[in-house]
Amino acid sequence: MINNMKQLTVDLGGRSYPIYIGTQLLTQVNLLTQHIKSKQVLVVTNTTIAPLYLQSFLENLSTYQLESIILPDGEQYKTLAYVENIFTHLLTAKFNRNATLIALGGGVIGDMGGFAAACYQRGINFIQVPTTLLAQVDSSVGGKTGVNHILGKNMIGAFYQPQAVIADISVLKTLDDRQLAAGIAEIIKYGLIRDYEFFEWLEVNIELLVQKDEQSLAFAIERSCLNKAAVVAEDEHESGIRAILNLGHTFGHAIETGVGYGKYLHGEAVAIGTCLAADLSRRLGYLNDADVARIIAIFKRVNLPVLSPKNLTVNRYIELMLVDKKNIEGIIRLIVLEKIGKAMLPISVEMSILEQTLNDYQGR
Amino acid sequence: MINNMKQLTVDLGGRSYPIYIGTQLLTQVNLLTQHIKSKQVLVVTNTTIAPLYLQSFLENLSTYQLESIILPDGEQYKTLAYVENIFTHLLTAKFNRNATLIALGGGVIGDMGGFAAACYQRGINFIQVPTTLLAQVDSSVGGKTGVNHILGKNMIGAFYQPQAVIADISVLKTLDDRQLAAGIAEIIKYGLIRDYEFFEWLEVNIELLVQKDEQSLAFAIERSCLNKAAVVAEDEHESGIRAILNLGHTFGHAIETGVGYGKYLHGEAVAIGTCLAADLSRRLGYLNDADVARIIAIFKRVNLPVLSPKNLTVNRYIELMLVDKKNIEGIIRLIVLEKIGKAMLPISVEMSILEQTLNDYQGR
């Protein structure tokens, strides 16, 4: 039990907002309601979270004109069609432009809820209540919202910042091991891209995260959010440095799209992608063999996959990577590591070198 | 033939952009290409415009990696599903975040193209080439993009500003009378809401617009865009004064949604709605009978409708008006005229007075 709630700020001038991190935050109703500026409130959640937390969450908000919508759980449902369901719900309830949408769930719910909030009547208030480790350390912070297209992951969306992020560590008790590990993949990413000290801490303490030790989780979530908030404050719309947050993601998105959304969790695909990015960094002369081994080792300790799906061919991989948002004029651009703890801005990568990496990390 | 091109600016700091108004602008290729910062260009147009202008438009851009998509023409096709078609086209062509989308068409194409540009990879470059009078004087300027929902007009969208607006008066030669009149409805609106001198000019010269006199069109388009640009610069996201641009639109949107998108042109529905708003302004003690008569008369001179569809009941009207974006907590808020040439910020309207207006302007 941790009593100390941490509060960080994503510094974006007039659109700055707090991230609250701590235990039992969902029972502290004022934490949430101080950010609701309307009578009309829609809670968007999914079939996994609803039976666990929805009823008590709604009871805390009983003074509002309250609606809820329960979407199916999984990346394969992160589509324009399900966002349209949210619009229909909002319109049927005659919700106006001053309404508030609360996303209570993991990354999929946060991305879809945020995109719905961005587009409904050209923008309504939005609060993130992330319930997975991945959402708490990564996807709920920074304003990237959107849905997948059958031809590409996260290809449709908006930059749309929430009014607040409430990360309640207590809800992680009900998170299954696979989801937990997927979240740890993004935590490791922060160490790799800009926080060597944190990476060293993770090398010592990673099993504490796997065991859901609350103090360790609180520290890792806070440290991850600090890193993310700093990058987002510097480059909200990813015209530069923000791209380093995508270490491993171009590979990861290709995996998720290529094998079908929902087969791999996002964090699992990112784990594989980060190992590929590490190998590529080695081939380009930045990392040495020992660095790559350290990186692969830490993912393995969390039981995360480190090899590509065996049914994803190199040609298909490259075809999928060609639609990545970082590319320019059909040239694949990737994030690589200059060293552990420091990522570089996107660089164009020769196809022959990329193919070597893809071949060497093909699952069997 | 007018040789003088006019250039206005929508002043939004770092996101300011020019509006070019003149004849034969589509043949001045540099006017367009100076705003294209990419190799990849998608032209979005419709089945009416494509046979008239698409081929020569594309020939002017032959040095680019060029794609085009032709959507069906009409408000009933302004849906999320057709925007998804644009995404699919962009992804199939492997277009990246630095691509440019050009909307070549009327308000529907501009709204859909702009929304697609806002959401594709969270935002790509966007240029408006409006080909209807309504789009040239109103919808292409100011960054409102979006689509309709079966339960409400323009309920899904984004504020997303173009890089430039190119309004070529020459293309209005092929515009049919009904479309022309619909555009004049929005022109009259600018006189009513904030430009009494312009309204007086219109009372003298409106038949010249109906006859497509180029000098008169050029003047009216420029004056309309000047008014719109001033309002948008003051209040981009409609937190205040921008709402006056919606004079007559709450009624108009209810008509369009109520009878089915595409039956009335947007400008026709706005003409009816503006007459209703004028009547309401009279009932609230702002306008006198003579004012209302002047307003109705000018719409009639353009052959625009001034009475509601006879199959739209008052109850259904009110139900539809309850989802309007200006409403707060289920109270209908409307724009009324303090006098001809001056609109007021949205005010809450008593249901009994609203019903009187709706009853009196019911078509028979």
C-alpha cells in the first residue's frame, strides 16, 4: 500500500494537464470530478473492465447525466466502425459539445475514446483512466488517439490531449500476466531511448514488476510518464524528437497488421520490434553484440517474445513497413539506438541491411 | 474577364493561409504548386466535377506522384464510410504523412477531404479548391471539416485549416442555377450577421449574381471571405463570436437531417432557416415586420425556399434541433439578429416562442 499520490504535468501551455499516479485513486472521486466541466458524461469501457470496475465507477458519478458504452476487448475492435458506435450513443443521448468522455480501459479504449472525443462535434472534453500497465505508462499520455485500418495500424486519428490522466495502480491487481508483460515492454523502451539509469534499474528490478510489487510499479510508471511527458512537451505533433518514442514500433505495427490485429498484444509486438531495432543498430555500427544481448535478455526475463512471427515473410514485412508514418517518399525510416539509453532521430535504412535483420529474427 | 486576382489572408498566426479569388486561377499552376510540399498528391473530387475539370487539373500536376478519387456527388454521401474510402486509397498508394490532399469540388468534397486530411496519419497537408459558390464564399474557409451522422448534420469532424484556398470564379460558369442560388444564401448571411452595407449592396445587385456577372461575383465572394476570415481569426474554435456564422443553420441542419441528406441543398436549407431566425428575432422584439419582409424578399428574388418542408413536423424539428452543437445541457440556443447587419451570440429560446415560429413557417 502506497499512500503517496504522485502528480506529474504534461506541459503544453494552455493545454497542459496532470497525470495522477497512485493506489486507490478510483475511490477518490474528487480527483476525477474536478476535471468534469459538464453535466453530460459518457464512460467508454470494454467487456473485460466493465464487470470489474464499471458499476462502482458509475456510482461515483451518479450526480451526472450519465451514459456508458461497453465495447469488445481487443486490438481487432479498434476500428472506425466502433468509434461510429460511440458517436451514435452520444447522439442518441443528445450529448452536446460541452459533454465529457471518460475512457476507462487499456490502450484500445483510450485510443478510440480519445478519437471519438476529438471528432464528436469537432471536440469534447476527454479524461483518460487507464486500466492496463501499457496504457498507464504510454498510450494514455501525450494525446495520440486513433484507430487501425486493415492496411495499417493507427493510420487514422488525431492529436487530442485529455484534461487529465488518472493512473490507479490498484487496478493492475486484476491484470493478467500477458497484459502486464506487454506494459513492461513499453517501460523498457523508455530506458532504452533516453534514460540509461532507468534501464539499469530495470535490469536489477524487473522481476519486481512481474510480481506486481506496488512500490516498484509506482516508480516505473512515474519514471515512464516523466520521460513521455518531457518528450511530448518538447514535440507534441511529432515533427522531431517525439519519433524516438516509436523505437521498435515500425516493426511492431507491421507484425500487428500482418498477422491480424489482436493476435499479438501491442506491447508484445513492440518487444519483438525493439529487438529487431537493436539488431539493426548493431549492423549500423552503433551497438555491439553485448548491448544487443542485454536488450534481448531483459525482454526474455519478462516472458516477452523476441522473434518475429514465423508466418510473416520478409517481403510482407517490408510492404507493411512502407506505410509507416515516419517514412518520406517511399523510403523506410526507422529509430535506432546510438547506445543503450539514447535513441537517434529517424534514419533511412538500406533495404539490404534491413532484410538481414528481418531474416535473422524470423521465428521458426 | 477580371484580370486582378485578389488575395486575402486568414490570420491564424503560424497557421495563417491565403485565399486567392479570381478568374482562370486553375490554369495558373504555380498558384497551387507553391503550396504543395510533397511528391505525393491525392486529388479528391466528385462525379460532377471530374468530367469537367479533373483531367486538365491532373495534367497540371503531372510531375507529382499523383492519385485521384472520384466520390458520388451529394450531401447524402458525406459519411464516415466515404471518408474511409479516401483512407483506403491513401494507404493502398502508400501515401505518407508528408502527402498533400487537394479537395476539388463543392462543400461536401471540401468537408470530407479536409476531414480525411485531418485524420490520415493524424494530419497531412490540405488545399481547398472550391468549385461551387457556396464552397467559395463559406465552407472552404475557416477549417471546419467533417461528415454527417444519420442522427445529426456535421456531427463528426475536426477543426483543420488548409494550406491555401483557391477560388476560381471561372468554374462557376458550369454551376447550375440551384447550386448558384444555394451559394447566394450564404452570401446574404454575411450581410445579415455583420455587414449592413453589403446587405444593401445585395438588395441592389442580387440579380447580377444570379446572372453570374463576373465582377459582381468577384466582389461578393471577396466580401464574404473577408467577413468569414475576420470572424475565424477572432475565434477559430467557435468558443464565442464564430457561432454567428451559424445564423439559420440550426433550423437548416434540422431540415437536412429531417427530410434526408441531399433532398435540400445546404444553402437552400440555410435560406429557410434564416427566414425562421428572422421571424424569431421579430418575436423576441429585435426586428420589426419590415425587416423580416426585407429578408424574406431577398431570398425570394434568388428563387430560394423560405418555408419549411411540409412533412417536417414541429415535434420532429425540435427533436432534431436538440442535438445542435450550440446547445448546452439540453437547452436549444440559437443565433438571432439584433438588427439587419448585426447578429447576437447564441441565446436560449423559450420553447413556446420557437414553436410559434416553426408553425408559422410550415410549408403547405
